[in-house]
Amino acid sequence: MDQKYEMLAVTIADGIAHVELDNPTRANALSAAFWDDLPRLADALDADSRVRAVVISGRGRHFTAGIDLNMFAAFAPDPAADPARVREKLFRRIRAMQETFSSLERCRKPWIAAVHGACLGAGVDLVTACDLRFAARDAEFAIQEINIGMVADVGTLQRAPRLLPEGIVRELAYTGRRMAAEEAARYGFVNGLADDREGAMAAAMEAARTIAAKSPLAIAGTKEVLNHARDHTIEDGLRHVAAWNAGMLIGSDLMKGAAAALSKQTPDYDDLME
């Protein structure tokens, strides 16, 4: 990969891309560049045939403190500008920021978050857009937006109710309190709990290795079908998976997988095409 990212460090090895939020001196506050860089990176990893799973973590003491508050200065309207045009521009900016995290869902490869320390505001938007979440015991999650007088607007209020009981989501959204990692694990918000950052990373990487060993075509199809099912009726979902498998099922991966199961071997699947 030859693209450059301001606060994202990327390494790729053994089918796994490790993405690190790299702004530790500011608790990985999500700078203006981040909102453009993450979807560019997600698209690049989607197209990279070497990558079968993605782990995202944060350097330093915290996963992320959320949006860089300095960005709000850029949202201040020009008092001489037409108010309607100012609001239309802000609408487009919010929609673009929403797309930053929606890009993780569109990526064919599963994203796995390894969370430690604070995961606040836009950090919760980020991890709710991931496929899996692992947390260190010191991790804390908060819908921080309510604490600065705004409605969370880039994904948490839409995705968290699919991952947590609705009453808990409403409590967190209305009060802005921090949910500790053990509580998050109790509700199933995180897939696993580790003693520390290194343990959370190890659990996330182990899940990524397991995923990377599967058929990448089947993984991409499973993610596509799960995302579709979340947003449609059961009947719509059944028709969608029938159409997917009618087009994708008969191929080399099924033959390899069946043969490996019969011979108790580990199948070797081809990468996806770029």
C-alpha cells in the first residue's frame, strides 16, 4: 500500500491488516484528516487481495477520546452567509462523516476492534461499525455527545440498539455515563474481555487469524448477507442469500472445503480478486 494517512498506521501480514489510531499524545482524538483517511483506507483494504481481516486498535493509553473538538471551529457559520445554504453544507458534512464509518460495513473484510482505555463519542461510532469487538478490562465506552450538548449523529444511535438492549442504549445516550468493559461484556457488546491492552490485541488477532483461514469469498458473502438481513425483513433476507449462493456457491472454494473436511486437512483458499 502506497497511500499515506495522517493518524493511521497500517501493517499487513499473514492475511491480516493491523490499523492503529496513531495520535497518542492527544488520546487518539480523531482529527479532521481521520474522517477522510479512514474511508480511503477501508476502500484500499477492501481492494487488497492480501487482506482477509482487519484489526483496529489505538496506540498509547486510550483507544480514542473521540472527535477532535478543534473541528467544531470549522463548523461555525459565516454570519454573512445565507442560513439555508450554511445548513445544507453542514448536512452534507455530517453525511460525509457518517460515511467514514459506513465504509467499514461496506468493506468485504471483517473489521475487529481491540479496545483499551477510553472509547468515547466517535470512538463508539467506530466500534459499533466493526464486526467484532474485544476489550481490555480498563476499557470504558461513552456516548459522549450528550455531555457537550449535541445528538450523536454519525452512527451510534443507529447501530448500538442492534448490539445492546434498547433501555441501556437510551440510558447511555441520555446520561453520557461511561459503560465499563465488564458491563459491556455482560450485555454482549464485546465478544471477549482481556486483562489488558495486549490481551485484547491477542484475542482480536486470534479471531482475525481464524477468519483469515476461511474462504474469503464465503466470508465476504456472509458479511454481505448479515448486513442485508439486519436492514430487511426475514423473507427479503432469505431471497437475498438464495440469490447470493445461486451466483457464488458453485466454485472452487466449496470443492476445496468439502475435500479438506473429508480428509481432515486444512483447505488453502485463493485470495479474492482485486
